[in-house]
Amino acid sequence: MIPEINSYNGIKDELKFFTTSGVRVKLLISLNKGRMTIDQLRSEFGYRTSTILPVLAELKSKGLISYEDRCYGMTPFGRIISSKLTDFIEALSMFKTQEQFWKNHETHVIPELFFRNIGSLVRSQVVEASPADLFEVHRHFLKLIEECKVINGVSPFLHPELPDMFRMFAEHETAIRLVVTSPVLELMRERHGGVLKRFKAMPNFSMRVIEEDVGIAFTVTENILSLGFFRPDGTYDYNTDLVSDDPAAIEWGNALFEYYWHRSADVTLPDTD
């Protein structure tokens, strides 16, 4: 039997316990943010004391919360459970509100490690171009990054403006790290060799090449994360990006960038000749 099914069979009662009561879920999430009195909990949710107390007793009996100095708070074990429950809720919320985006793009290319906390992207928005303005998404992207001091990007395709765009930012002392695939590097050599050599003379610009296929294009800065994907037919969707300025999404994006950065190799000057 599939190991995950075995795991489910062993914890299905616990899963039901955590997901079938809105009161339990709300208490677990709230107490994970900080200790609260019964009056604070009652005020937070509008529940009667007679509704809250039995649920608190249940959670306490399972070692999830503690009661001290007239305040309820999470135990270390409860904090772990609450955090994973929150991840699950945020992931489902994201897939519900952005259903078409996730259904219509090849998002399975996200490395498995990063799918585990995909809920970090819950406070993202889908930016789409209108039929009358096909370059709207790209202009929006440029506006988002124009004041950034740090730009990290991964690109599996060569946008015609990419080399000059990064050259402009690098000349304004923006710290840039870029990962490209081997086919993209070859195109850059053929079409933008002069720009590449100028890049290599800039101490604030670094580029690496990755030999494996990459199916996700993204840029992450200190302020923003912008993600793009291919469609099921194999074409890249220039007209739609997933964008977030939420700290959790930016942290997720930075970790994803480091994943690709450490799987790639430096592009040295002889490589650009």
C-alpha cells in the first residue's frame, strides 16, 4: 500500500478532530499568535463561554494548549500542529481563489520541497493582461522592480528585453543574480555577447547556468515575488503572472531561488567569448 495511505489510515480520526470543528480550528490558529484569556477569546469570535470552554478542555487534554495565569497558550507540540494546520488551510484557500491559474498552468514543475509550503503564496494576486494590452503584465513587472536594490531571477527563456533590462539595473548598482538555462545562455551569446561581457565587468552582477530543464520563470526582490509558468501546450504564458509582496511569499521565493542557484554553475568570461 502507498505509504501516505497507511499514514492516513493511522490518523484519520485525528484529521477529523482538527477539521470538523470551526471552533477548534479558530482557537488553534488564534492561540498560535499569542496567549489569550477566555474573555479575549470570547470577544475575538463572538462565542459564548459555554461554547469555548469544552473545546479548550479538549485541546488541553490532547496536550495542544496550556493554561497558566488565567491565559491559554500553545504548547510546543500544539504550535507544530497549528502551524501545519494553517499551512493546509492557506494552501486550500489559495487554490480556491486562484483556481483557474493553478489549473491552466504547468505548476507541477515547482520542486517537491517547495510544494510542501505552497500556502506561503496565499496572499498573492494574479496579474493578467487585457486583450487590448498584451504588454500590460511586463510593464507591471518593471514598475514593481524599478526601485529594488536586490534582484534575483530564474529564466528558462530569453525575453528580448531581458539583457538590456538587467544591464540598466546593474548600472544603477542594483545587486543582481540571474540563473538561466543552457539554451538561454547560448541565445544570449549569439544575440547579446557585448552585453554579457559588460555584465561580467560589473561586481554587482552574477550569472549562472543550469543544465537541467526549468519550467518556472520568476523574479524575487526584497519587496516582491513575481512568478510565471508555461501552459499545458508548452508555450510560456507572457500574459499572466502571480505576484506577491507578502513577506512569507518573498521568503518562499528567495529559498526557491537559492535552490536553483546552488544547482547551477558560474558563467565565466571565456564562456561569453
